[in-house]
Amino acid sequence: MRRVSRCESRGDGRDVGRLITVLCLFVPSISFITLRFGGELLLTELLLALLLLVWLINYRVVPRAPLFWFVCALVLLWLVAQIVTDIVRETAFADYSRGWAKIAFFLVSFSSVYFLISERRERVILFGIGIAAGQILKISFFPSTHQLENPWKFGLGFAVAVGVTAMLSVRWPVARTSYSCSAFFIVLGFFLLFQGARAQAVICLCAGAIVVVQYTVGRAKFATVPALLLIAVAASTSIVGLNGYRFLVETGRLGEEAAAKYYQQLALGKGILLGGRTESLVSVPAIVESPLLGRGSWPRDVRFSNQFLVLKADESPQKENSDLIPTHSFLFGSWVEAGVAGGLLWVTFLVVIGHYLLFGFRRVGKYLALTTFLSIQYVWDIFFSVFPGGQGRVAAGFAFALLLTVYSRPSLSTNARDR
């Protein structure tokens, strides 16, 4: 059953629909504007909260999307577990207020975006373009310290990938969109290698290869992409990307700083992947020590912070004075902070992403490239990135809302004239 609002029942549904479509572009594009009152809040997140409230008040038919409601329940479970953990651990107000707000605003962003984009396909593209525009404006006018050092590594590479892919998907049929986006990902991936954005480069290269495989399999009328083929393609492109990065470092094309960092990671004896994400080598033991009950928002334990310093061989005063348990993963970070309930959500999203990559790709038509790129991006983030605030939280809400829309609503697949 289609969702019907009171506005539509009075005959002005078309105007409301057009307004919502415009908001899908406008709301994420102003994500560079930050409001400050006791903390930091994006104007975009405030607007998404208001839109969600309006939807809950005006719509009288609940969407039949069991997986969406299940995920919402998991986010609420994560929040409840975080609250209980912070009470038991007697977490300071400055820490638990940020921890609870982080989860609550992710739920708002995710659910609000889901309601916005699940009705019409063009809203997916507009929201993607808005996400890219907001991040590019932020980097251009209000960059963080990391973005000043390497904008392509810290946001610009992701924004360009999402924005260009979304724009390429507006008019072209499936074949032209898939092949052109695949070529774009590969070119962007090699460009990012020269910019020192190693992880983002590998993500783009994997997306470029997997999009071609998915489209070819779909045209051949196979029901699924063989899992071993998908793993082989991802592994091969990752090896190409990492070897390309090694070549650039060893020939001095990335500069002395990149070379020093590369050789330092190799010296740890954990390989390039874990050498660059040594936080996981510390957060996993922290989880094993207390798997059910978390350690609280922004958890502190000098044993694990000292272990991290030893692994990094880093004796900088700034890190010596920090006793925070290092986490660099959506999954491990939420598990350390909130206990096992914090990890359930991300395991569920991994299952959804796996289902999309193997089966669900047949539903998205010319939006194949965008959805596949976001899937690969957030597989990496779930394992190897800090759960973001601000713009990153809105982008994550958009990506997971899109994946659930694809999973639950076949209406996103294109019609015959798009093929």
C-alpha cells in the first residue's frame, strides 16, 4: 500500500511531492553549516529531524518495510545499551552526552532519508548530489586540519565519487551509465593513489571492477554473482591498487612523508592493512575482556592506550596524555562503547550489503554504480573507519537508507526505457 498523507488527500499531493524532491537536493547541500549551542549540530540534521517529525504527524499509513523497522529497533537497542553502559560505568556527562547524541542523530538521519528517497528514484540522485555538494563546500570554506593536509583522503575523494556517479546516472541508460561510471571509478582510483589516499583509491578501483561484473552478470540473466568471483575481483583490484601505491612510494613520487609512513607500517610486521589500522589490534582485546557490557562513551583505559603507543612506535606527547581506548571501526568502536548490542547493527548492515552485492544489484538499474560504490565504501568503514559525526553521519544515513530501500522495495529498479 502506498503511503498517503493528509496533504495528498486534500488534493495538493503533487506540490508536496515536488517540495520533497527539492528538499532532497537542498537539505544535504547545506551540511557545511554548523549550529553551536552547547555542542555542534549540522543544520542539515536539524532539518532532517523536522522532516521526520512532519512525516510522523501527517502520514497515516505505515510503510510495509519490515527490515527498515528491524534496523530502527537495532539502533534503539544500541542507544539503550549505551545508556545502560554509561550509567553502570558512571561515564562523565561530557562523554555520554556526545555518545547518546551520536546514536540518536544517526537514527534521525537514517530514518528521515529513508522516507525521503524510498518513494521516487530521482530523489536518490538528488540526495547523492547534495551530499557531494555539501562536503565539497565544507572542504572549500571550512576545512578541518586533516582536510587541509590532504583533502582527497579526508572527504574530497568520496564526495567527487558520489557526486559524479549520481550525475552520470540522471539521463543515461543502464549500459552507458554502468560502463562510464566504472571507467570513472578506475581513473579516480589511480588519481587518488597519486594523492596518497590509499584506502579511497582501492575502494574506487574495486567499485569500478565490480560494477562491470554485476552488469555483465545481470545482462546474462544469471540470478546471482558467484561469491568466489566477487571475492576474486575485489582481491585482484586491491592488489593492483596496493602495488601501485607501493611503486609510487618506492620511486619517491609521493614524497618523503608518505614514504616514512609506509615503511613505518611495514616495520610493524602486520602488513599494510593492519599496519595502518593498529587500533583494531587494541580494540579487539578490549572487546574480548568485556564482550557483553561496553566500557561507556569515549571509554578510557590506560592499558590499551599504552598498548597502542607501543604498536605505533609513537611517543608524541599528545598521544601519551590520552588514555582513550583507540578504535577505528564502526563495528569495533560501537562494541567497545556499548557492548555486543552496539555491534549487532553493523553485522546486520554487512549482511544487507552482502545480499545486495550478490543478489540485490539486479533491482537498481542505472543506479547500480552509485549503490555498489556506497556498499564497498561502507564495508571498509564498518571495519576500518571511525564512526563519523556531522557530514559523515548524514552520508552514512543516506547510504544505509539506500541499501535498505533496494533490499525492501523493488520499485527502485528502472523500467524498460532505462535499459
